[in-house]
Amino acid sequence: MLTNFTFEDPQFFWLLLLLPIAIAWYFYKRNKQTAELRISTIKGFKAKHSLLAKFKPLLFVLRLLILALVVTAMARPRTVDVSTRTNSTQGIDIVMAIDVSASMLARDLQPNRLDALKEVAKEFVKDRPSDRIGLVVYAGESFTKTPITSDEEIVLSALEDIEYNNVLQNGTAIGSGLATAVNRIKDSEAESKVIILLTDGVNNSGFIDPKIASELAVEFNIKVYTIGVGSNGMALSPIGILPNGRFQYGNSKVEIDEVLLQEIADATGGRYFRATDNEKLEQIYDEIDELEKTDIEEFRYYNYDEKFRSLVLLAGGLLLFEIMLRYTLFRSFV
């Protein structure tokens, strides 16, 4: 409640420094405010203590209180009720096209390329609550994992479920992955349509030429950001399957068709990135997040409730009370 309580002119509180000055002046002058009569002895007088006289300082206390109330009123205390209304654009629709071929299990990113991507992509999704996001996975062929949706939990759950399996033919069909992503987002009415295409290899499978798919993206005004994942040189990658069904790992050369990925990005107005480690992959998604922001306009409405009037009325009431006491009960002491 106090967080909504403000003073419009707090500089007037400097006037409260008058209070200690007034108190010091009162104690300095109080013995000189009553008449004095010097006599040789007071034995002939009966000592009679007046209880009313002991309350005389009450008048001074009232004056100090009145001064404090007036100063506080001059500072204009008030409460502020803030209400907000946001107005956003139609937002951004994003499709993440993810390579799930066996090579994505290479361990040059930790624990492997695919798991590293999943963790970074989850944070990317969480940071975009105003946008719709869909998932496409591809290897030798492609399919839609999740249509574009604003349900964050569905997208996060789908990301968690992505793994390498034998459902898709092995290989890297970049053209098919991109074309499926275009098909998912082409009819969107969003102000901005974006595809994030990630791969760690070269186009060696599928029936759709990647350049044809990029031309489709251009036709439907879709921007494509391409990401090549993999270290430079050699990487510990799956090279075969052991009798127990597990992958056999060995060093193999990292081959990414960076020229193709650059051409796709340039043709669609996007950018190409290279992720050689976990940190670089995270930085890439952070950069894309900054490049593609949904405009949100916030309107704030302030309702002020001024409180100085009640302080002025209270100060006026105390002043009248002090004057009444001064000229009635304490009249003989004034």
C-alpha cells in the first residue's frame, strides 16, 4: 500500500527544520513570558498548585502539530492507482526446422549437438510468450512435429520429445526441411514470419532442392535464419552401430554446407550463423531473439487521490481548538 503513496512536492519538508528551532526558542523564552514580582519572603502565602498551569505547554504542542500538518499538506501527499493496458502487433510466427539425423549426436557440443540445441531452444521459446512457434524435424525426410501455436507448454513438451530414431530415413534433406517449414507458416497472418533452420551437414537427401525451397520462402515473405552446428575440423560422431544397438563413436570430419546456408539466408533477408560450441549456440539464439522482437505498446493510466485536504482541515480544526483554549481555560496564563 505504501508503494502507491507519494508526495508531489517533498521539498517542503525542509520547513520541518523550523520545529526544533521553535522548540529551542520556546525553552529559551518560557521564563520570560510571565510577569515577575520580587518579594523578600513567601511565607505568608499558601502554596497552591494549579493543575491547569501544568497543561499550559499543551498550547505550544498544538502549535507545533499544526505547523507539521501544514508542512505535510504543502508537500501534497497522495496515493497513485496505476492501471496498464498493452497493445501488441499481430506478433511473430516462428517455425524451428531442426536436423535430427544421426550426426546430430556428435559430441563436439555437450552432451551432444541435439541435446545442446534442445536446451537453448527451450529458453528461446520461454522468452517469447507473445509469439506463436511451431516445430519441424527432418533427416532424410521431414515432418511437422508441432504446428505453430501460442501454447508454450505444447512447444516445450515437443522439444523435449525430439530425439534421434529410425522413424525418419537417415540423411540430411535441407530442402525438404525448409519446404515443410514454409508450408507450415505460409498462410500465417502474422506481421512477421520467420524460420530458424538448423543443420550440421550437407544436403544429401530428399526430393526438394534447397534453393527451390528458399524461393518459396521469398514468395511468401518468410525470413529464414540458418544455423550450422559443429566444431571446426574433426568431431566425435556416430560411425556405426554396435551389436548391443548402441552407436559406435569415432572421429569424423565436420562438413557443413555453409555456402548453401548463407545463400538461403541472403535470399530471404535472414542471416547465417555458425555454432561451434554450446556458448556460441546460445549467443546465436539470443541474437535472433533480439533481431525478431514483437512490438508491444503499453499504456499507463494514473489515478491520483490527493490527501492534503484532510490534513488542512485537521490543522484548521486544531488551530481553532488552540485559540479556544487560549482565550478560555488558559486565558489567565496567556
